[in-house]
Amino acid sequence: MTRRARKKLRSKMNSISTDEVLSKAEVDSENIVRLKLTTRKGTRIESVPLKKLEKVANKTKLYWKLEDGWLMLYGIS
């Protein structure tokens, strides 16, 4: 007896890269939270600006991006 191969369901939405979205959006310091990643016995985040993180997290569209050891959360309305 053999297993039947399942067909992969493809999303009907077109995938867009984060760079494309961010280039079209107005991004300023109010819409970005920067988190510094350090690697010492595993990668961890040293500190979190909680008030700003809560403010940005209330935006409707969120995008994460990793640049030069910084994990950045972009909140776009």
C-alpha cells in the first residue's frame, strides 16, 4: 500500500517582499522598533523598548527585517 501524495495548496495572494512594501510606505522613527540581537550561548534580545513596541504593534501591518545585528519591526497603518 502506498501513500497518496498531497497537493500543496498555494496561496491565492501574491507574495511581496518586505523591501517592496517598505519602499512604498512612509517609514519614520515612530513606525520602527529596533531590537539589538547579541549572540552569547544562543541569540537573545538585550532590551525591549516596551512602550514603543506596544505602540507600533497596534498598527495594522507589521513587517520584521534583520539588518546588521538589529531586528527591526516596522508598523505600517
